[in-house]
Amino acid sequence: MRRNRLTARLVTALVAATPAVALAVVAAAPPQPSGPAGVAGRAGPLVQTFPFGATGALRPVAATSSAELPARATEPFSMLGVTWANPRARARGTIEVRTRAAGTGRWSPWRALETDNPDASGGAEGARGASDPLWVGPSDGVQARIADPAGRPLPDDLRIDLINPDGEQVRTAPARPRMAPVSAHYPTRPVPRMVTRAGWGANEALVKDAPEYTGPIQVVFVHHTATGNDYSCSQSSAIVRGIQVYQVRSKGWDDIGYNFLVDKCGTIFEGRGGGVHRSVLGAHTLGFNTDASAVVAIGDYRGTAISSAARASVAQVAAYKLGAWGSPPQGRVVKVSGGSDRYPAGRPALLNRISGHRDTGATECPGNALYAQLPAIRAIAGAAPSGLRIRRLNNTIAYAGRHYTRGLVRPLWDLSTPTRMIDHFEVWVDGRLLTLAPNGHRLSRMKLPRGRHAVVVKAVHLSGRTSATGATVIADPVPPRFTAVPQLSLRTGTMADAVPVRLTWTATDPSGLRAARVGGASQAALAGAARALNTTARLGETGTWAVTVTDRAGSRRSSSVTRTPMLLAESAARRTGTWRTLRDNGFLGSEAATASTADATMSWTFTGRAAALVVGRTATSGRVRISVDGRYQGVLDLRSDTAKYRQVVWSRLWRDSGTHTVTVEAEGTTGRGSVMLDGLSYLR
């Protein structure tokens, strides 16, 4: 470990001694996850150009062997390159750039540009020498430097060109209902629950130097302390304190070498100081401390496997550190050795992103049993969220695989992956990020505009992998519409104290009708497709029938009709011909009128909206002709195999109330006898 520290200091000293721009250590927080890129173009210039300046005193760049472009904010760009005046000249030395990611403020590591391609323009006028271009993604800041260790002058007119492929244009999507913008910034990346340095009693007076920081974490090394397994978890803090003292006082290090420690109960401890969310340079893996982090299992795991709790914690720490910089925990990476007893300095090593200490050095660490568990740890750390499902879409009604709502929706979801392995949740509507939720949340709230929507809940793992589940939601805040308001008519059937009536209506809704309910004078719960109800109404009593229709989103609309059923007895009719009175309890009012001659008529005049003829029917009944307001309506045959009394056999409905006359004429038929009339019912 001491060798790593000395090597790092030597490299720093050598860099400072060269004419190149001195390296700056930036204590940057790890990147936060970002949502899917939007489709809209980014406005701004197509090309931005910035000249290099000489380092040190102000003098022409061509007379120097080093130059720089200090860090600066820019308009948006996604690609860059460095050019110079003479297309035949070569930029000797190394050109390095770093960029700031748009929207996050994170600076990339320094990257070298390729400069060994000669000009291919054939000497065209205005041609310039240039590096190969570099795609850096959406960015809004840049810093650059160039140095020739041999001290040779740099080309004239060095400048950096920033290219924005979407510059000076904005692509717009077709007009559509606007939803509320994202209600919050991305949740803070959840730090694994752990015992802090203060919690385990770190002796900060022992720490020799301020923490140093390295670049993005590309690999996590797994170790064991080899301190033995015969300890209780209540003693873990003391063990960690002992390790710190040993590694500082006995081994001469600056601080505890590991970034994280995990005991056999799965408790995580903060290791080397400097911030668990930052890329702290540790002293743990000879030759490979740069751009790396380390987690050590407290104990000896040469012959004993770590517990499932400890395994889950090691995986969580690895996913937390690697995923923050987009390094897939189940992937591999090539690292160049800084010098170890297995890889000499400068030799590349192909490593798993989660590797054991023995993968880079001649050591048993982390023990055969723990080393055999590394594939399972990689699988846990690099898995996508599993079992994600929407349990309920509160404030919606499900029908035929879709969900209907009046607008306000509260999705409730769950998943089988432990919360500790989740970074955050995202709720998307129609391909747009609507809201975000921390890893412990399972409920969101949204207001949807009218129309059909695709609602997707996405779970983001600490590793960066995602899983999604969704549902189709139709927002319909508008209540149904009655295209024909409720109407009451008389219908055929048997009449007593109540009259057979039929209630009809027509309603519609874009999302479909779920239910209809009739209240008031009659009560009924019906399906949404219902358009009528056969019921009865008591004679002489005014009744109101209210119809309420409900659409699939739960919106309601009501309409009603009020009517009074009345009865005109046969004795109230104007008569012609010969009629005689029949008395029987089976007749309305115990009386009816009968006739058998063709010239016998009976007429009723009334004011109302509907009328119905009430008769008696027997095996020898004849036929009657019906006219309304002097207009022939048709002939009714009153014959029946069995005797039936108080029968409504004909009815008529008018749009509006009015005065009408119904005339019934007996029609003589050979072998057929009389007709019996029991009165006329009408609605007013």
C-alpha cells in the first residue's frame, strides 16, 4: 500500500515538472442518474470557436511548447476538435480535453485527442490542420490543454471548435395536451445505510494528509481482513478502529486503506475519509488504486463463505459505487497497472468490474470461499429490478385491460428487489418523464389531461439498469351526455292499481358507459348498455323517474321525467250503437262495457302525452278498429284462448302534451261475438 502512495506522489511531481498545464484535483460529487434524452433539439450556434492561450507569461502560442484553454461555460455542444492554421503542420505532444455534462454540471475525465491524421483536402484554400473529432454528448463547458514534452513550438492559431449538431434550430412536437412538468429534481442517489466514521469512533487525529480524489470508479475490489471470524457484531466497531490504528501507526499509511468495511451481520462501515459519495483514492490494491474503490469483509474467508447479509451489503456497496459512474457491475474493464507483484507498471489487466484482490496481486485475499461468491455478488449488484408491477392505479376503474379516470391518478407499485438496491423510481406518461420518487416510495400522484395515455413506472437499480411496467389509462373528466332525455310511456300488460309503463333514455360517452341507475318512483341498477326499464306507476299518483348514467371513468350525469298516470273509465266515454254493462270484480271498478254490433263506438278525449286501451279478452272476443284524432290506427284482435281482464293491448306516445281523442269501434265478425272495453289510461 505504501508503494502505491509513493508512486502516486512521484507521478504528481513529474507532471508538475513538465511544461504542461498542472493537473488540478477537483473534489467532484459522483454523477446523478439522468432520464432518457428528450427529442427536442437544443438551440444555440452550430459552431463555437475559442483560441488557446500560452501558459505562463502572455506570449504568442507559436513560441511556446504548452498552451491551455481555461475551464469555461459555453453554449450547448456535443462534439469538439482542435484545429490550427497550417494544414501541413503537426501538433506534436498531447492534446487533452475535458467537458462538463449539460444539466448535471459533472466534468468528465481528461481525454486525449488523436492528432496523427494528415490533412486530406489536397491543399484546398482555407484548410486547417486538425485533430480527429471527439463526441462528448450534450455539454455546456470545456477545458483543454496541450503540451510537447520535447519543448518544440506549437502550431499557429490553435483553437478549439465546439460543434452543436442541433444548433440554430428547435424541433417541436405536434400540439398535444400539456402535462405538469417534472415535479422534482432527481432524488439524491441513496447512500447505503452505514456506520459513519464518527459512529465507529475513527481517530481523526491519526489521519496524516487530506484525502485525495481519483477519477470515475471503474472497478471495485473485494478483500477480507483476515482478522478472524470469532467476533460478535457488537465488536465490529472496535475491530474497525483497530484496523485504522494498525494501518496508520504500524504500516505508515495516511488513514485506513479500505473505502468500506462489512461485518458478518451485513453492517456497512465507512472506511477512508473524504466522502462515501466521492471517488476517494484508497490504499488497498497495489498498482490499481486509481479509479477504483474497495470493500473489505471483516473476517477470514479462506474456508468460510460470508453470510447472505454480508453478501448483500458487499453487492450494494459495489452497485452504489460503480453505478454512479455508469460502470456495469457485471462488466469488465481494462486497467493499466501502476505496478504490482502480478502486473508490472504499464501492463494492462482485463478485470471484472467487481474483482477480488488476488486478481491483481499475489495474495490469497479475499479467501477462496469469498472469491467463489464473487459471481453471485456481481449478479446481485448488476441485476435489473425484478418483479416490478403496478398493484393498483388508485382513482381509476379497470375495464377490458384499460384503466379509466376522471384525471387524478395515484399509481401504487411494488417489486421483489430489495429497496436497498434501488436508486429511484420514475413515472413516465406518453414517453415524457412526469415525476420521480426516492427508492423507498411506492406511490405517486399525477393529473392527466383528457385522452388516452401510456403510464409507465420505471425502477432504476443502483447499477443503472432499469425495469418498467405500464398500463393504459384513459382520462375522461367530462360526464356522459343524454342524447335523448328520459321518457315515460304506457306499455302492454295487466293493469290493476298500477299501470304498466316503460322508461326509456339514450346516453353516450367517448369512454363508454359503465352503469345506469333509476331512482325515484322506481328503483333499479342496470348495466351501462341499458336504455330502457319496464316498470309500473300507481294510478293517480305523480311520480318522478330519475336516470343516472356513469361512464367508465366514474363521471355521472342525471336526468329525470315526471308523470301522473290517469284512468278514464268506459262510463266516461261518448258512445254510439248498443253497449251494455258487465259487472265483475275482475274489471276495473268492477264494471266494463260490451258490444257486438259493428256500429258500436266509444270515444275518450283527454289531455296528456300517452294513452293506452284497457280491455277484456276471451275465446269469443272480436276485433276493434282504433282511430286517434280521426286518423285510423289499425285493427286489434282481442281473442284469447283464456279469459284475461284489465289488459292493456294498445298504446300511443306523443312528443309533447296535447288534447287527443281516441275512438274504438267494434268490428262485427261472423262467429265472433262481443268486445269488452274497460277504459282508457293516459299520462299527464
